[in-house]
Amino acid sequence: MQKVFFASDFHLGIDGHLPARERERQVVRWLEAVAPEAQAIYLVGDLFEFWFEYSTVIPKGFSRFLGKLAELRDGGLPIYAFIGNHDLWMFGYFEQELGIPVYRQPLQITLEGKRFFIAHGDGLGPDDRGYKMLKKVFHHPASQWLFRWLHPDVGTRLAAYSSEQSRQAMPAEERYWLGEEREWLVQYAHRKIDQGIEPDFFVFGHRHLPIDWRLKNGHSRYINLGEWLYACSYAEFDGEQMTLKFFERSGQAIQNWP
């Protein structure tokens, strides 16, 4: 089979190891590099640092990225997208203009006999009640209606300020592996296993760490795709093996098995 690729957390629109526009070009280079051998591409949330679709307006920029997605879709390559916590306000542009389905809930699929459970990862797992409540507010139609009445310049600045405050408030320890007992997406996957949901691969983004962790049932693996602000990591499934890789960067995944 051709390969299936997974990536998340591009956070297009802000600087990282490269200035924002050059990082966008890098993501486009990655899409160009994997497309010839791709059966499908899954983009698992937080593609943008901020995204809000007004009735007739989308955020400025991202023309290279959106153009490349359109080109690949027009060429027949299946691409699937998930909302993240930074780009949850997608209301149809990707589906209507690009022909890319957008998923708002976890997706369970089978590829070449292997079972996948795919989700961005925000709001999953135990605790973090504050964010879970805030997520409900952001998803509420009334909140979206009110935000739509803000001028786009005001709304974008407000979102940028909120995002920066959120990054600064992140505890320093959460930038590193916390251990199996404290990694909330590992705990979420273990809870799903207890409920009888045992895919071969749990695939998440959001955590910003490339992780390949064999879970307690000895069979399922938790794959976190990492991010593209610095690591530029992604996953490749060749029909049998799932491997974390790095594009134009060197890196190593956190893992507990050879």
C-alpha cells in the first residue's frame, strides 16, 4: 500500500524555530515531499494559531498552505482534518472550498487491518475541569455568534493575546515528559482500554511532544505527533509499522519500547 501520514500542531501564524512565513513554506515542502507516496494525510488539529470563519471572511494569510491543500485534493489525494483548541471555529470552509472533511470528535478507523483512534487531544483525560468548561463555552453557538460580531481585526488581536497568555501560564514541567501516571492522554487511553476500546494506535496531537508509548495492555500504542514550532515531527504508517519521523530537523521520540 501507499503510506498514510499524520501531522498536527503546525500553529501557522506565529514564529517558532523559523519565522512564521518560512515555517508555512516548510509545511508546504513537507506536503510536497510526502504526497507522491501518500494514500491519505490526516491533519490532527491546531493547524493554525488562530482560525475563525466569518460568513464571508477567513483569516488573512496561509495562502501557500491552503493552496497546496487545494492542489493535492484536486489531484485526488484524500486529506482529513480535525479541529484543535486553536482552530475549533471551522464552519465549512475546508469542506466546501477544499473538499476536506473536518472532524470534531474522535475518529475510529481501520487501515490495512490496523485499528486507529484519532483525536486532537484537548479536553480529554482526567482533571483540567477549567479548560473543559471553557471549551464548552467556545463551542456554544451563542459564544460563536457574539464573537462573529467583533470586527476581525479586534477578534484576531484578542485571540492572539489570549493565546500568548495561555502559553506563558503553562507550567514549565509540562514542556517535558511527566511520566506515565501523570500524562493525561496516556491515562485517557488506559481508560478507553478498560472500556474495551483497544485500537492498535491511539493518535493524538496537542501535547507538543513526539511520543510513542506502549500501553498497559501490551498491544496498543499511544502516538503523540508532536508539533511544528520546533520539532517538525509527524507519523508515517506503511501498512504495518507506525513510525515517528522529523522533517528537516533531527529529533527523537519519547518511547518505552525498542
